[in-house]
Amino acid sequence: FMGGLNAGVINKAYGLQGDLRADKISFIVVGDKGAGVLSDAGRKFKYFRGIAEETRYEQALELADYIVGEVQARRIGRVVMVYPKPVSFSQQKIETIHVLPCAELFDKGATQAETVKAKGLDALVAGARKAIVESSFSDMVVYLSKTWVASKLYEVFEDSKLAEYGARAIHLEGSHQKLEKTKKKLQHQFFRASHEKIDKGMRESFSAGNIRKKKRKAEAMADAKTALLAENVAASAGR
């Protein structure tokens, strides 16, 4: 029932490749279905097991550590997530989000607005944002990057599960309707076969009754002829 969504995610990921060579693309797959498709296509990928409800957060951290580590090692320069997102209970779409570089975290407009409105409460907030930082800049970037990626992964995992449940419900509803149609068809065939069998039995019983009547009538006529013949013989002997 997830075949359509899985195929949509894979095709969307292929589309993001554009003109880049296959060796310039690194696929990271979560779950067995996508891994099977890429394996059949002969594409290289990094596999992570499917998401479990009780370990969703830990799996998000594990995957975030791997992604940020690959970026640090300069084996990955840009990270894009492709996943099924629920639009409603009965509708899903394939969503794409750019996770790294995380440009949406740096809103220049917000900084300019803060500078213009830096008075009263705004000034207090701006002052509170000043902090003494002891960690190195690189450590801060790594920590924030992992936190950012993990938070997006957690959202993606949740949306993907909701999309899966929606697709499962639609599939079950379709299967239920098919079973109802099959049930009605079988019931109709059963009643038809039962009526045909009853009709056949009645016809056979009626025919058998007629045959027995004819047989008894024939036997009676034969007995009558025999008796008449015996009387004629007796009469002839008396003469």
C-alpha cells in the first residue's frame, strides 16, 4: 500500500540529481523499501533501519550525527530531505526540504527589524541575547547543526509515519470495499446455485413420481390382463 509513496520519494530524489553524475550524489535511505529500490537500480547508498515509534528521537540523533559528520569531512556539501507528507487524512504529497546549508535560520530582515525597534522591551531582549561564549566557534557550529538536523529529522519521521498511516487507511478502505463486492457476488452465486439445485431436485422428484405412477399403472394393467387371461383359460377348460 506504500508502493506509490515510496516510488514518488525515489523519483523525486532522482529528479534532484539534475545534471550531476551519480558519483556526485550520496543517498541516505531510511527503511527497507527504499533500500530495495536503490539496490535493484544499482545505486550506492547509506542504509539506516526503519523508524520505530519508541526510538524515533534516538534514531534522529543517530542520523543527524552521521549527516553532520559527512559534511564536516566534506564528503557532502548539501543535504536535501525527500519524504511523504500528509496533506489530509486521505491525501499525501512528496515534500522536499533543504536542511544544510540551513539558510532559513539566518533571516536578515529579522536582524534589521531588531535594530530599528531596539528600545523598551526590544532593547531588553536584544541585551539578553548577548552571552559570553567559551566554546570554540567550530564546536558551536557542529552542535547547532546537529540540533537543527535532528529536529528536522524528527519532524520528517513524524510526518512520514502519519503519511504511512493515511495510506494504510486508504488501502484498507479500498480492500474493504473490494471484499464487500466479492462477498455480495459470492452470496448471489450461492443463492443462485442453491435455487438451481432445489429446482433440479424438485424436477427430478416430479419426474421420478411420474415414472413410478406410470410403472404402477403398467403393472396394474399387466396384472389385469393376466387375470383376464386366467379367467378365459378357466372358462375354456370348463367347457
